[in-house]
Amino acid sequence: MAFHNLYETSPTEHWSIKESLKHSKFSASRLKLWTFHGEERLHEMLAEIGIPLSQCTQKFNSMDLLFRKEFYSSLVNISEKYGLNGVVFITFFIRHGYGKKYSAADYVYGLLALLQSTNGEKTKSHCFMDCLEALRQSKKEKLDQGIELGKSLFVSIFKQTQNALEIKRVQRIGPFLYFCISQKFAQTLICSHPYGAILLADFLLTAYATTRKNFNKALASPMVICTPCLGDDGTLDENDDSICNIAGIPPISEESNKK
């Protein structure tokens, strides 16, 4: 176990640099990656870092050793230019022998994804046992499964956020920001468990704030979101909106008095 640099993002070590940047709340919000201009800025930034696109689109652990070593320092050097100050932080990593390296964040998001992977045949109790199994040193394949599910969850959250901002579905109701996901546009992974709704609310509030002229006012507002519930068979019924999940998060701004 050791300290090491980590990017403020979704699981970089187990994803490509490009996908990790795109689906991270931090970089997606700062660069507005749900827009065409934001996508162009991302490509511009990757070019300035000096890593070929062919390397950026493959898994981080499969990249050439030289590019892997230079990635974090190169990102820090240009972070101020692209508004990504604080993009790299120090965290714990663990590696057993010559196997894969896992960060504390990998465990958090991997276990969270396993915990909410219920379906028609898999109960909450089964999911909990999967989490316990993933913590065992000899069962890293179960943790890898959770990390892959976590990546799918990040993709769903990004798509849902992009949809909400493009069609301007976030509303202000009094002191609150409110977003309701219709059955038609709902992402199953987000609706399968309350944790998905909470992660979406956090991502959406941060992204929404960057689109407003009064950035600080948006960050100082609590957000409430409403998502459809899955049926007993683990699928969404577009014709049934009688039951829903409601999740709320406090303002992101530390100066807000609405917490």
C-alpha cells in the first residue's frame, strides 16, 4: 500500500484517459464536455499534453510506460489554463504482487456499483454478499466487475446530465433546483438504486452551475431530483409513473445558509 497521485475523476487507472476525463464530474463540468465546444477543448488539451490520441483512447494500464509516467505532471502543468486547478490529489493505492493497482476510489465506486446491481434475479442481499466477496484479496475479479459496472454508471450519469442541460429540464422552484426524469429518457442504472440518483444530483448541480451567469447562486441552491422506479423484473415501465425515487442534496457552496 502506498501514496500516489490520482486524477479527480472516474476510475482513470481502469479506463482510457479520454473516457475518464469525459465522464468525470470535475473535468466535464469545467470544460462543459456535453457541448461540441467542450469536446473540442478536450481534444485541444490532450494535444497540448503531448499524448497521441491512439494512446488516450486505450486503457490507462495499456498505454506506453513513458506516457503513463508523464500524464499526471503534464496535466498539472496545463491545469490552470483549462480551469482544472486541483485536478490531481494524493490517495492510497494497493497492489498485490505484480497484479493490478487499485485506488481507494476504485473500491468506493466499485462496491457502490455492486451494491446497487439488483435485478429480477439478484436481491439486495446477494449484492451485499458480492461486496464482501470483492473485499477479499483472492476475489479481485469481483472488484473488477464492480469497477466495470461503476464505469457504466458514470456513462449513464453523464448522458442524463447532457440530456437535462440540452433540453433545459432543470427548474428553479423557490430556493430549490428541481429535475424530474421522464420514463422516456430514464437511464436504468440510475433508477435501480437511490445511490444512482444521489450521484446524478451531485453531477447535475455542478454542471448546471457552470451554465448560469450567477454561478455562485446556483452552487448555493439545494437540488431535488425525481427518478422513475424499476419494476419487479428490473426494467422500466414507460406507462407506469405511479412510484418514483426522490433524492435531494445540499448546496455545494460552503457559504450557503440553505444546507
